[in-house]
Amino acid sequence: MASTNADVVRRHFEAFRDGGVDAVAAYCDPEIEWRAVEGAVDDVGVMRGHEALRRYYADWLATIDDLQAEVEEVLYDSGDTVAAQLRHWGRVPGSSAPIEGRYAVVCTIRAGRIVSGREYETPAQALAALEELRKRTQGEARHVD
């Protein structure tokens, strides 16, 4: 059975869970661009490359004990674009108090690797961003001479 782009996104987060930050690189283009939820506490702007994404994930691992994440639902999978709702969970450092959250991500996949990813607070925001991208892309296609 052929691998889908949604499978690449799933494996990316499984690798994070199972192998840590270094295992994630296998699913990311070396020049990956990633952005956390705009305005969130972890938003440092666009991160570029494996090392920047590695530092981002390492910061999360330092903030939440036993951090794990998974694709909870694929919201969109067409062409080279995937949108998914993610669930993450872990514990408050040094305690047994649980932490859990959800967010959405839109990823572009080429040649079996994630080349870009953008996080959103909600699935609706991710889907709205996809719609804006689609409109912009169609508008650019019409203006090509």
C-alpha cells in the first residue's frame, strides 16, 4: 500500500514520541520551515532547518515531562498539503499532574518529507488558512503570462 502525505505527518509525530527530537529529522526536509501558533508563548517566528526544529522540540521536552503527541484526525489531505488535528499530553515537571492540549497543523510534503509546517490553535483556523492559500494560489495561476 502506498504511503500518503498524511502518513508522513503521522510518522513525524510518532518519531517524536518514540525516538525523540533526533528521530524527527528523518521526516523533515533539511530546509524545513516551521511556525508555532502565531502569538503563542513558544512563537519565535519562522524556524528554518533541522537544528531550529530540534531546538523547538527540545524546549517542549524541557517544559513537559513525558511529552507525547499524535495525529488525532486528518482534516485535509490533497496534493502536497495535509491539515491535521494533534493531541499532546504529558505531566507537569516533577509531578504527576497531567497536561493535555490540542492544536492543528498544516504541512506541505514533497518527496516524502515535510518541507513546511504551521501550527494553529483550532482546526477551523487551519482550514481557513488552507482556503486562503488556495485562493492566493489560484489567483497567482490566473496572472501567469
